[in-house]
Amino acid sequence: MNYLCFLLLPALLAGLLPTVLLADENWGLCSAPNYSFNATQDDDQTRVEADRMQSDASNILDFTGNVVFERSDFRLTAEHLSFDQNNNSGVIYTSEFEMRGRHGRGSADRIEILDESRSRFDNILYTACDPGERDWHFTGDQLEIDDERGLGTAWHTVLYFQGVPFFYFPYFQFPIDDRRMSGMLTPSFSISDADNSHIAVPIYWNIAPNFDTTFTPAWYSERGLLYQSEHRYLFQNNRGQFDFTQLDDKVENQTRWFNKWRHNSSYKEQNLSGYLLLQEVSDKDYFSDFDSLMQGSEDIDHLDRQLLLSHSGEYWQSSLLWQNYQTVDTSIAVSSRPYQRLPRLTINSQFPTLDNGLRFNMSNELVRFERESSTTGNRAHILPTLSWNSSDSWYFFKPQLQYALTQYELDNNSLGDNSIQRSLPIASIDSGLIFERITGPDDGWMQTLEPRLYFVHIPYQDQSEIPDFDTALHSDSYDNFFITNRFSGVDRIGDANQVTFGLGSRIYDSDTGNQLAYARLAQIFYAEDRLVNLGEGVQQQNRSNLIAHLDITPNANLKIGATLVYEEELGKFNEQKLSVNWASSGIVTNLEYYFEDEELEQSLLSLVYPVNENWTIFAKYHESQLFDMPVENIFGLSYESCCWGLKILASEVSDDDFIETESSLYFELTLKGLTQTGDKVDSYLKTAIPGYQSVF
């Protein structure tokens, strides 16, 4: 007897939903199935029961009366089944089915198995809700499944939510496996008290196996219709994406747009790689006005554009970079805009450490700087480094010698000569000790005491004639107190005759080895004034600011961090930061405070609190004490049942100048096992509230 048709039923019925839309759903709020699956039954074993079975000479099988078709993860009941074993076709009448893996169930008046890969369903109903409930379900006059093509086709389909028709599709096709297919994707929408209320409807076009496009018309309530498109391509060694957007803005009365092209190349056998980034925008307010589509780009002042070619060998790494920028805010003075690098060549060594601890390496750079109405020119920089590393469990000692050789060939240098040479020796010693003791309750902790000395000597050389192409003064931080040059870039190499004293202490759990606390402080003591500068004058203090950091992690749920910067010259703290983060059993709380030199003072409190198994509250209060205005305040609710969930999020955000605030309202509806209306709320909350994790 041929039972191939029986084995095909679960696969054919599983094609009712697009596999690509399914995720690892959370069915924890659902009741148990209304029948028991045979857990010991193998997946490829099938059981068929009926009141009556009949077979004739033509190999037609008929099952009538209380027909049950069951596998380990699938069950179907029907009034009548008829199978033709000659061509593996059959008809099932008045059936109900349940799929354990998808928590799905449904019914059909008639199921016709056309052949080994095709089936047709008449008057079908499907839902993922508990038996007896239909919070969401869809119905269709007819549905055809083609497993060989990975394609489903439906006619006159209606999606219901809470008994209300939500969408009607007279005809649509959808994929039933991981093969891509053209069609409409899930829409997204938001409401704003400004002019950013919008609805976006993405349309996917599967042009070829290695090329596809997504068109997203987005209607904004006041501004009009924005067209966005994303074009992706993929080849053996190359991949990339083109993004284009355009809008005839009714508010600004102008055409606004943003274009971006990213490309990556990788030739692993040749150790070659390449990266291309081209982007341009019509105006400085584009990203903030359309942040719903351009999330994370609101504060960009300069759009980066570059071509990078890289090669990696056993001992040498090289790169060739062409880089320029579009200054988004044209009110920024030319002198404050970044230089273009046309091009920049780097060749750096990566030699192994010798058995005696000695190591030699070299960094080499040749770069051409260009900028409108500015001093331009070439810079060549060579930095050979000889270091020695001696260390053990209780100490480390790392002396290092460098010799910086820099050559400038400039055009129209307003500061001095066009040809400038600079050569500077750099000597440093990094050393430290590590003491340990057993302490704590029941001697369950190990505490360390880690004094550290870092010495740097760099002789003074007048560098006032060298322009500032890419250099800035490092900020005060613990790590920056243990580097040779107080400037980033190489246009300034700071004169130094100084010692940094650092002291750290860690506490470990003796049983697990987990770090429970880490406290550290550092201060630089200067033997001489610092003469090299970027225009701020001679630095005459004999001590730097005092930096103190504290990190406490007593368990996996709680993290406490604090930073204090004490300004010796003024005798006060000019930077204070505190953060307390706690997360356990779905509850998340964050308390943060920031103060920097009387120019920034902000406090933040955020919370995720599951009221019960269905309801969760999330909130954030982020206030500027200096302006007495919110930086970002949000409040939201989420509701989750067995088969659907809803998130509602209200936000209030101030502009960069703390003059105006904008309020927005976001919705996210999830029909478990079917679809989700975008992920705007989740992505927003993951950024706004550290520790937030979506539950559906």
C-alpha cells in the first residue's frame, strides 16, 4: 500500500504560512494543545484511524467517519478522505488540523492533493490562537500550495483582528520556504505632533538570485510622498547596496533627497579587500525630519565618502584611502571642516616578538590633504618602534623607544615655510606591580593592589609652523593618561617630561573568578611646562587633573559605574558621571547622572517593569538641568497574549538647542506566527533603555 500522500500532508499544510515571516515565537502564554501528541513517535511515522476503510482494485482508498491523521507534530481530523494511489492524489472533506511547531490550527471544507508537491484548499480558516479563541485569523475562498516552486497563491483572503476585518486581498502570492519572492512587505506607521506622521508600505522585487530591490513609498501627513529604494547585489567576491530617497517637500517647497552607495570586495586568497562609501544629502535637516527612515543619522554634520583598498600579509599590512566629506550644515566655517585625504597610504609592520622579549615594528604614512581656502599639502610620517616586554603574574615592565620622522611639503602655508622637517625621539617606560590577598566574607574574595608608573620623555621642538590637518588634544581619561602623545594625529607631538602614577584595585570571587569590583585612579606629574600646543598657550600646571573610575558588578544583575575628574587648578570636580543598571526577571532599571564642566548636567531614569504575564510598562525620564527641559522622555505599554501583542510608545524629544520639543506616538502590532508591523518600537527601546529585551 502506498502511503506517500499521508506523508505529504504535514508539509503541504505547513505551506499555509510564509516561512520567511516566522521567528522563534514565544508561546509561553498559550494553553496546551487540545489533544496529546505522541512524544515517543518518530517524526516520519504516521498513524491513520477511521470508523471505516475501503480499498478497491483501482487502488482507491476511502476513509469515512471520525478520520484521524496524526504525526508527532501534526494532527488532522476529517469526515472523509479519499486517496488515489496511482497518481498520489486525494481529497479530504470537512477537515480540521493542528500544527504543534507553529502553534497553528485551522479548517477547510475541502483539501485536494493534486500531486506530490501541489495542493488546493477551499474555504480555509487559519489562526495561531488557543482553541476556542480567534483574536486574529484569516479566511480565504481558495488557496493553492506549490511545494516544488515554494509558492502559495490565495484568492479573496481576509485578515481579521478582534473580529474586525483588518485587510482584504483579492489575490496575492507568498513564499512558503526560504526562497525569496516579490511582493508587499509589512507596512509601518507613526503619529507625530509635528509634520512627521507617516505610513510606509515596502514592496520587495526579487529581480535575480543575486540582485533585489525594495521600494518604499512613504506618505508624510504634511510634507507629501517620499520614495525610498534599496538595491542589493551579491557576487562571489563583491556585495553592496544602493539607497535612494526623494521627496517634493510641501513644507519646505523644495525637492529633498538622500543617496548612498556601499560596496565591499574581498579576495581572501590574495589577502585583498576593498570598501567604497558614497553618500550625499540635499540639506542639513533631512535626517531629523525623516528620522523614521534614517534612524541613527540625526546628528551627522559631515557625510563621509571614501574608497579604501587593503592588503594583509604575514608581516605587513597596507591600505590606500581616498576620503572626502559633504558638510551637511553649510553654516560650519570652512576652517572647522575636516580635510580631504587624497590619498592616504599606510604601510605597517606586524613582526613577531623575539624569544628574548624584544619586538621591532614600523608605522609608515603618506597622505595628501586638501581643503578649500586652506593650507594644503603632503605629509610623510615614519615611526619605527623598539620595545621590550618582561612580565610575570606579579609585575610587568615595558620600556619602548620610538623615533618620529615627519616631512611636510605644503602649499601656501600661512604659518611659515612650505617645506618642514621634524624628527623627535620618544622614550617611555610602562611598569607595574600586582599584589594579592584573600579577604571578604569567609575569605571568599581575592583583592589586588596594582600600582602603576608610566614615564614619557619627548624633547621640545617648535611645531607652530605646522598646520593642523587631523590633530586634536586627547580628553582626560584614565586610559589617555598612559599614552605617549597627548595629541591625536601626528601634526603635533607634545613635549613631555612626565610620570603618570596610577593605582588600581580589583576584587574577584575566589570560586568563580568573576570580577566583582575595579577601582582605579591616575594623575600625571609634570617636570616641565608643556610648550607644544594647538593655540591654547603654554601649559604650566605641575599636575594634571585627577581621574578616578569605579566599576562594581557584585552579581550578573547589578552594574554600578562612576567617574570623577578633579581639576587641580580650580580645586573642584569638573566631571562627574554615575550609572546604576539593574536587570532581573524582566525588570530593568537604570539611573544615570552626567556633569561636565558646567556645560552639561543631565539626569536619567529608565525602567522596564512587567506588571504581570500580559502587561509591561517601559519609561524613561532624561532631563537637562541646565535648560530645565527634557532631553528625551518616553512612556509605553505592551500587551501580550498567546497569539498577538501590541506595543504603544509615546516620546518627547528636544532639539539640539533645547528650544522646542517634538512629541511622537508609535504603534507595533504583532500577530504571532503571521506578521509584525515593523520593529520601530523595539529598535527605539533597545537604544533608549540599556538592558531592554523584547519579549515578542
